[in-house]
Amino acid sequence: MRLGTASAEALLEVGRAHRAIFLARYLRDHDLQRETESGARNRSWGCCAGP
């Protein structure tokens, strides 16, 4: 295995671990759910904002 490929695989694994940790926190923490949903709603309207 080439070094670059090993580095890329390691970064992918770190990303998977980070996503799993966030998901576990999200499912447990209702404040985090509200904060995340509120931010998603605010960003979704950004595409429709006028100049």
C-alpha cells in the first residue's frame, strides 16, 4: 500500500469515527438537536435571500 493511500484511508476512518460520535451525541442531547435543526432552517433560506 502506498503512503498516500494509507493516509487517505486513515483520514476516512477518522471521519467515520467523528460522524459516529456526533450521531451518538445528537441522539442523546435534545439541545443539540434543536441547535442543529435551527441552524439548518436558517441556512436553507440563505439561497432565497434577495440582494
